Amino acid sequence: RQSWNDFAVGFTAQCKGTWPGKRGFTCGLWTLFHMMLASAPAGKGPEVLSGIRTTLLSFFDCEDCRAHFATIPFEAGEISDNRLAMLWMWNAHNQVNERVRQLEEMYQDGDPSWPKQQWPSPQDCPSCRRAALRGAPA
């Protein structure tokens, strides 16, 4: 079993940007949210996701970020199990990453060591994308 100190060292290295102000806090939040959903007791994923959304929409400091997050379609009644909650978060994270990638490209201030990407990549999981998103007819 891995000790907390060993885990924390790896965790903080994972979220450390090339220079101050990159990655850090938001990387840690996304990691925490994904971990909360992945470790939610059976059947509690939708409730955990609802709490995460409420927290972000109520307390995240970046007003533009909160507004963008609020536009990501969410129908609580359609998220009926842990798997669907995790998939919603994965999709939301990808949408946020794409928005941030565009902003970093526009302002030329992205972290070159950690470019914003969609996960998983089409190479890692070709079947994880809808046909229309892969360039094929839908």
C-alpha cells in the first residue's frame, strides 16, 4: 500500500506547471473531482456529481469559468448511476480543456510542457468518440 507522503509527492508533481500560475490549483481540483466520483459508493455517483457541480457553480473564483461550466448540458435525472456521473465529468472536463486551450492559444500563454488535450486521445481509445467527432458520417 502506498503511503500518503509518497502519493502526495507524485500528486503535486503531476499538477506542477512549468512556471507559477499554470496547472496547480485547477489541476488539483479536477483530480480531486475525478477521484471523488471514481471512489463514490455504488449508486452515489449522481449525488456526488451534483455536489461537485453546486460547489463549482457557487464558489469557483473565475466568473467566466463558472459561466462556461454552467452551459455544459446537465440533466440530473439522466445521470442515474456512477458510470454516467463519471462520463459526464469526463466530458465536462474535455469541454473545459478545449475552451482553455483556445484561450491559451489566443493569448499565447499555454504551458508548453502540458498542452491541453482531450482525454482519452483518439489513438488511445478510438471507440470513445462519436463517429461525427472522428470525421466519419454520423
